[in-house]
Amino acid sequence: NAGVTQTPKFRVLKTGQSMTLLCAQDMNHEYMYWYRQDPGMGLRLIHYSVGEGTTAKGEVPDGYNVSRLKKQNFLLGLESAAPSQTSVYFCASRNRGYTEAFFGQGTRLTVV
Amino acid sequence: GESVGLHLPTLSVQEGDNSIINCAYSNSASDYFIWYKQESGKGPQFIIDIRSNMDKRQGQRVTVLLNKTVKHLSLQIAATQPGDSAVYFCAEGISGAGSYQLTFGKGTKLSVIP
């Protein structure tokens, strides 16, 4: 089983460029999440989705947009990248009624 | 705002000894707690969880203790091995309709000395 797959694994962007991070899960989970991880900050929730076609803001949503057009996919978009968005991004999914969230391997994004 | 925190950012333990990683939480509404392990270059991996109606739960070589009186959570790893070297995060959540978020602490780095 693939679990949670994130693409790409690495990316370097110039300030002002846009990009989309893709998260795909094959476990039929209802809930999906996007986190960013910065040194000394732990994991902070950007956006999440509780089902196909629904999204909601997390702790640090500014500068990001998301879409959940299909249950298995959760896209994270950066409209105009800024150096402050340099981070490692993790996607996670969880089944309704269960506490365990499954994480992808992460996307290391550098904005120069 | 309320958040999950940790007492120690780093912990060095001799191989074979027991490790104890601590976590303080402040959201009294949280009713479940999870410990995650994150190895270098990988995503967090679920270790064990505990509901707020319990004060202890055991897994394979791991035990989580919950003290709701002082809002404290700990992870005990028995006979620590080199493969246990990682960053450990505690996280808290609220179950039930309308509650979907999991709040993570900043992490403790565990280093096992061979």
C-alpha cells in the first residue's frame, strides 16, 4: 500500500512564483490535512478537509489555498511564493472515528 | 492561545536504558493525545494514543502516562535502542462532531548513545 504520497519531494521557487503541492492517499480516508514544519516550531496546520469538496482554515492559512475535488487528493497551492514559506510541508490523512493520522514523506520547499 | 508544549527539547540516553519524554498541554477540552516519532527526512509516524478517560496505556516497549490534574503527558520507552533515535512529538485533539484538528507540540529530540 502506498499510504500517503506527496509530490514533489523537493522544489526551489523564486519569490512571486506559484506552485501546487499534491497529496494523494489510497486509504479512503475522509479527513486530510496540510502542515508546515519549521525548526523549533513543530507542525502547524495550514488547511484541512473533512470531505470531498470541503476545506477549512487551520492555524496558518495565509498565502495558501487548497482544493479537495476528489476524496483521495488534497492540493495545496501557493499563489505568490515568499521566502517566509520556505519550509517542509507534510500532508496527512485520517479516517473518521480514528485518532491515528498517516503522514506523507514531506515536500521540502525553498523560496529564494 | 492554548498549545501543546514540551519540557525538554533534547534527551540523550544510553542504549538499553529507559527513556522518558515529557509533554505539557493546556487545552482542558482535549480528550485524546497522541505520540508521534519522526526520523530524519521522514514524516511523523504514529506510536501510541491515549484517551482522556485513561491514565496509562501500554504498547510494545512504550507506555504513555496521562495526568489530567497537572495536564501532563509522558512517553516511556523501555530498553532504548539506536533505532529509537528520532524527534518525538506529542499532539492533542478533541473528538466529536466539528472537531477535526490535531495540535502538535514542538518536539523532543532523542539521541541514543551506543
